[in-house]
Amino acid sequence: MSSCIFCKIIRGELPCTKVYEDESVAAFLDIKPVNPGHTLVIPKKHFENIHDMPDALVAKVAVAAKKIADAMRNIGVKGVNIGMNNGAHAGQIVFHAHMHVMPRYGKDSFSLWVGKEYYGKERELVAEKIKAALKS
Ligand code: DGP
């Protein structure tokens, strides 16, 4: 896509600090890292988010993310969060699908979600809706 910044990076029109690439995936350092080494793993072809991606490509991106996570562990990173923001409501800012691979060192300013409680039948109801959608 012509205006997409990650497509521009793939085409070499914008710079990046690349750490990995193969025929369908590229990985480069995030410009606003949670910690140094925070890497974005992206499909070279433009897809807006995980919902648009073919399953086989999701698998390729996930396997590349694992390779990078393994490499981080081998250079002394203490833990790794892997995450993907899909949609503006989930915090997606760049609308070219990408997985974040984030080096972690315990209490290092990155905070995870605070879990909520379920009330009444909410847990069963939402599980039934997800299961029904999976069957359709
Ligand atoms: P999000 O869409 O919220 O999952 O995160 C997008 C990430 O992309 C954010 O952590 C910052 C990073 N980012 C944005 N623009 C650029 C860029 O031009 N180059 C690089 N390397 N990273 C970028």
C-alpha cells in the first residue's frame, strides 16, 4: 500500500534497523521500544491486521517472532512479551499487521492489564457466544 509506513520500510523508502527477514516476513526494531531490542515482526505483504491475514502467514509471522524471542533469551533478556494490537480499540496505531516482541526485565515500567471480575452469568454467556461463532 503506497502510504503505509511499514510498506515503505519494506520497499526501502524509509530506514529501519532490520534484525531478520525471509521471503514473506521482516523484523526490525520498534522506534519507541518498551526496552532496547523491542522488535516488530511484519508480513512483507500489506494486511491491516490479523483478521485479514491468511492463516499460513500468521503462522510464519508467529514462528519468526519465536525465533527472535529465542535469540533475545540467548543474549540475556529475562523474559519476553509477544503481542499484537488488532484494531484501533486494541491500541493499533500502524495499520499494517505486526507482532511486538518485547524484551522484559521484571518491573521495568511496562505494565500488563488489570484483570476484571465476571458478574452473574457473564462468563458462561460470553463463552457460549465465542463457541457458537467458532462453529459457524
Ligand atoms: P501499534 O500499532 O500500537 O501496535 O504499534 C505500532 C508501533 O510501531 C509503535 O510501537 C511504534 C512503532 N513505529 C511507528 N512508526 C514506526 C517507524 O516508522 N519505524 C519503526 N521502526 N517503528 C515505528
